[in-house]
Amino acid sequence: MKKRSRQTAAPEITPLIDVVFLLLIFFMTSTVFKKDELALLLNLPKTEQGEGKSTQKSTIIELSQNEVALNGKKLTLDTIENEIRSFTDKKQAIQLRVDQKVEYLRLVKILDLLKRNKLTNLELVTDLENNR
């Protein structure tokens, strides 16, 4: 008679790897990646060079042809004035994101509103061409 060799039972991990990858793909596609809280879809002007993102906390004002938003909340020009008046820190940075096709008069109204409330620390946000 032959001697039987003892074989150790090893679990098959190939299906386990498949399940792990499926779970990974599921969570990657179902997760909402949070960027800045932006309310409007803007077509920002493009520049070839620019400075990096600001590290300090800032207020974001978005201006499109028909709408204006403050920190991700859509407002009217009248209500944004009340919100801006309530700012206590006059040295805080204001990020101004303006669509390419906005009429100059709308931009001037926002800039005038900021100047009246002594908010002069402005950052004009553009889209760098070499990132596209």
C-alpha cells in the first residue's frame, strides 16, 4: 500500500479579492467628493499663471449672469447686501468667482457693495489653462 500524503486545506482567496475590488468600486462611485461648497456652475476666465490656493478661511462669492451666491447659498443682490453687512471681520479674505460672460455692471455692483462695507481683501479666482 501507498502512503498517503497529507494535504493542508487552504482557502481560495481569488473570489475574496474580487469581492474586495467590487466593494471598493462601489464606495468610490457612491461617495460624493466634497470640494468647495459652490452653488453656481461658472465658466471662469482662464489664465496661464496664477498663485496657489489660499490657506486661510475665506468667504466665497459666486457671480453668474443671472444669479449670485454667498458661501454656496443662492441669494439676490438685495439679500447679499444684508449678509455682507453682518460680517464682523473686515480683514477676512473674499474669494470672488465671476463667470466669463457676466455683465460688467453686475460685477461693479458687487465690488461697490464690498467697498462700502470695507471688505477689501479680495481674491479673484480663475481657471488655470495648464490644468485642463
